[in-house]
Amino acid sequence: MMQFLAKWAWLAVLLVGVGLVAEAKDSKTYRDEILLSGDVNPIAATRAAIDAAEVSVDAAIYKFDAKPLRRALERALERGVRVRIVVDAGAAHKGGAAAKVGRAGARMRKWTRGKLHTKFAVIDGRRVLTGSYNWTDNAGQENVELLMSFQDPDDVRRFAELFEKLWKSAGKK
């Protein structure tokens, strides 16, 4: 019985972490979560958020090789979601996930002025996912990583503005 409860408790943590649990109607109530990868797999949570995207995914990522995230972004593009990604030029490999998402239709820009070591995504202009993890397979399998998911409009707006600043400053594909 304890294993059954533990299994469903993990699922509840995952659903809350990606904001799939119903939100309160009060516009001042948000589902903000700060989790360690032992509580939720950051790649799985990010994939679920991308799969729920309806309008846009804007991401600034240092390393990106996680196939589940590449596939989620490709599915988003197929649904008509606008995908823009700023990647670190030194960490983005030509045959890697970022390049494949670019070939699938995402708008890509490479950061060439020092390392772009940031890791965040703005989903539909309503949610931010950020933390310590790169979008790599190791982040979901081997590392202890931090995942923060929040929906406070002021905080989301600040991250969206930060993304726009990075997007305008980055070199084109």
C-alpha cells in the first residue's frame, strides 16, 4: 500500500511542478514550485510544459542535447507554436538537438559573446521554467538539479523581457 501511495504522491508532485493541477480562480494565486530532481525529473517536467504550450516557447539554454525536449519542441512546432531558442554558440553542436529543432522550423540564435550559461524557458508568456539544469540527458538521469516553475505575471514578464534582450543581442542562425 505504501508503494502505491508513494507512486501517486510522485505523480502529484510532477503535475503540480508543471502546473497541470487546476489553479485557483483567484488571479492572485499561482502555482509556484521549487523542486530538486529527486522530487521530479526536470527533463520530464519541462517536456510536459512544452507539450502543453499553445502559443509560444522562448528558451535561453546553455547546453541542449535531450531528445525528449527536442521531440517536444518539434511537436510544438507541428501544433503551430512559435519556438525561439537562444543557445550558447560554443555548447551548441551542429548535429545536436538545437540544430535539429532549428531544421524543424524553430527560430534559433547563437550567443557568441562569452558563455550564455543561463537556463530558462517562457511558456505561452504565462509560465517560466528555470533552474540549474542544462537541457541534457544527464540532467534528467545523473545530476541533482533544481527546477523552479512559476506563473506570477510580474516574474514571468521579467523573464520574457530578459529573453527579448538576449534574442536581440544574439547573432542570427
